[in-house]
Amino acid sequence: VHRTVKTDKDGNVKEKMVIRARSMEGKEQEEQRLKTVEVNLDYMAQGKPGKATITADEAVYTAILQKAVFQGHVHLTTEDGAELRTDQLVYRGDRQSAKSDYPAQFKRKDLSGTAKGFTYEAESGRLELLQDVHLKIQANDNPATFINSARAEATRQEGLLRFLGGVEVTQGNDRLTSDRLFVNFSDEEKTIYRAQAIDDVDLWTGAGTQLPGMTAATAGAGPRHLTCRRLDLWFRPDHTLQQAVAGPHADLTMMPGPKDPPEKKHLSSDVLDFIFDEKGRLEELSTLKDTTFNTEAIPPAKAVPRTLECKRFVAKIDPVTGQATIIDFTRDVAFGRGPQKATAQHAVYDGAKTTLALTEDPVVIDEEQGTELRAQAIDIKTDLGDIKARDGVHHVMRGKSAVRSGLLGSAEEPTVITSGLLDYTAKNKRAHYEREALLRSGKDEIRAGGITVEERPDGKRRLQATARVTSRMQPKGASAGKTPATVEARAADMTYDEDRNQIPWRRASRWRSSRRGGKPPAPRGRTRRPRRPWCWWGTTSCSAIRAARCRAAP
């Protein structure tokens, strides 16, 4: 038995180190070789005293240097629960340090692992794992987390653990790789509260989880793949994930779960910010700068692709279902679904109402139908396709034919309808315009309190105008050297059928046709029904005006 004592500033003598061995060779002030050795020593860590015990097959001890080299089945334990096993350990009492170039196993409460070589300074609490670092974190009933890296550093005073070079983190089916990983821990609470993956971040998560440390956000959710320059994770004291920030250049790919539509979703932005509730479920997702989203059908499925572009959005998520309740889109917003496109400077999606509200210069375009809609505000039912527009409605409709053959225009000469309100029902393709509705098609014009345009299953359209209808039309085109006739009428309502190419008026109060230089014909006695009714669009007979009181056409 060898005892080392130290006198404190008050003159008290205390044992600093006690060495026990089965045998000892050498002089006291020189190197002493010990067999089957056990050392009990005191140390200081963060200004607090601690006790440790070291056992080994043998040791070389130099008292003058307070240096001991332990070899063979070296086992170190401390009173705060730390444990170390290696084949060699060099201890310096004067420096309060220990090191080894041999493979080592270590454990402290929830943390355990291995490394090839390490250095440790007790006073500063600095630990450096030199090569081939492998760590395991087992917290409560959560799945174990494994961390591998080329080397690692830990500083107790800073509460920081650095993994450097080829970092790989796995938890169940989740896998994270990066060039570096910084972990912040609270030594008082003995918990990890922050983790930062830096450079070449690549995260794969299995079905049921989206990020390590969080629970399922949606039942049956499919795998996720996230790449970015930096991933910052914040944890609660109970180890559940509180927030995750990915960026810059964040890119998230979401695969479908068993009950999801067979499509792949892709979201990218300069920054993706995830916020989770107390149970680790996603409750908010926001993006920042240059956000894009698109879907891609997984063969053999043939779903119509959807796209989104905007500067940023904030989405509120139902933690139970994982479905979006409210999404607020800001600046340069553009949605796409096949031939349908919608743009605005601001948009809000209401999940409960399945409604997308567009404001600030909204435009909705359907290239397949040849329509373009503008208004101060446009609301779209995303599940049904219904549309409501209000204030400054401007709707352009292009016919499918290149040649104009009726009132509702052609591909080259569109029909334009303006009004205060628009209500469109997608199921029966019915558009109703109110509040000073005005239709213009070429030189034809209809004004009314309300105008309704409905498309039949055969593709032909039917127009109905009601409430103080005023029309001004040119039923025939200009002939050589002649100005086309202009016909004006006022009535309670009117109807135009694209298939019949006719317009009947009901309760007409005024009728005027400009012929012979633009002058209406002179009356011939009393107003009577024409013997040969004059019809729109050049037909030879028409029942359109039989109910109207008008002057006979010349």
C-alpha cells in the first residue's frame, strides 16, 4: 500500500491517492512496478471534488511526477457513474489528466460507446476521442440512438459535444449523415437540449417518424428524405423534439404511406422550420425564401401533378391527423394543377373548409378550357373545383374553335365578362355573374343584372341574362363595301343557346335594328309581328323573336 497525502491551506492533511498492489518493485522516488493494482484517488472537476478508482493487471508509478501508466484490463470508475475500460491508461495526478492510445469502452448513465484513443482533463472537463468513435444513447423507453464519427470532442464547461468527420446517426429506421454534429447538453439536468448537423446533411426517416426524436405525425405516414446545409434540432427535458430548422437549401421528399395516394411529394425552400407539440407531433411548418412544392405520381398511378411556388408560407398542422388546418402563403404565390394555374401575392388555405382564398392581384387560368379569371378576391374549393370571385371580376373565355360561329367567341376572338360577383360550380360547369354584369364578344355586348353561362355534357354552352337586359349586337359580318347591321334590344331576360345559335327575348321593351346607313326603318302603321322574322347569325327562320314586339325588319 502506498499513500500520497496533501496538506490544504488550513493545515489539514488529506489522502490524495492510495495505491494497493499484490507486489511492488522499485524505489519510492523512482519508477515502481506494481502487479494487480488498485488506485483510489481524488480529483477536481469544475471546481468540485470527486473520487475515482482504477484497477489494472499492472502499473508503472512515478511518485515525483504523480504519473501512473496502467496496463492490462484497465477499469476506471467515478462516483458520478462514469466507467472506462481499456488496455492502457496514462494518468497524471499533477495535471489531473488521463489518456490512452488504445481502444476504449466508456459509459456514463444513458451514454455509452467506444473509441480508439482518448485524452481527458478533469479540471476543464474536456474529453477528446481520437479515432473511430461509436456512441449509444439510451434515454428512457425511447429507441436507442447510435452516433458514429471519425473523432469527437466534449467540453463539460461549455456543455458541448462535437462529432467531427463522417458523422452518422441512426435511431430505428431513421438515419442522419453529415460532416459535423454538435450536441449541447445540460450537465445539471443531465439532458441533451440541442443538436446541430452541419454540412452535407442527409436525413432518411422511416414510416411513422419524420425526424429523430419525434413521434408519428400522421398514422401510416411514409418515409421522408431531407437534405440541407444545416439541421438544428431542439429537445425538451423529456427528450421529445420541440423544433427543427433545416437550411439553407433545404429539400424534403415525402413518400406515401399505406393509406396515402400513390404520389411522391417534394418541398424545398431556403429554410424549413418544423415545430412540434409536447408529444413530439408536428403542429407547425414554415418556410422562408424561394419555396417550391410539387407532386409526382408513382407508376402505375396517373394522378395530375400539382405545383406550388411562393416566397414563404406558414402552415398550422393538426397534431392528431397530421393534416393542414391553415396555410398562409406570401408573395409571388403560384399554384398549378395540370392545365390549371392560379397566381396571387397572398393566399390562405383553410383545411376545414377546403378553400383556397387568393387576394392581391389574383389570377386563375385554365388552359384546357381557355379561360382566364381576375378579381380583387378569388376563393377556390380545392376538393370540388368551385370558384367564387368578388369585386372587379374580369373573366376571359375562349371558344375551342378557331373560327367564331356564335356569341361566345372563338380561340382568336374571346368573350369577356365583367361583374361584381362570380359563382362557378364545377360539377355542372355553371358560371353565374352578378352586379352590373357585362359580356363583350367581338362587337357584341350584353348588359344585365345577372348573366349565367352553363356548359352542357356535349360541350355546347347556354347563356341566360336576367334583370334589365340590354344587348347590342352585329348578327352578320361586314360584306364588301357594307357596314354590318347593329341590333339593339332591351328585355326582362334573354337566352342564347350555342347549339341552336339563337337568342329569344322575353318581355322585350325596345327593339332597334340599324340598316340603310345605320338608321332604323320607318314605322309602317302600327307595330306588328314580322311576316318573316329576322334571326341572328344569318339563319333563315327563327322563333327567337316571336314573343317580342318589334318593328319588321326591312
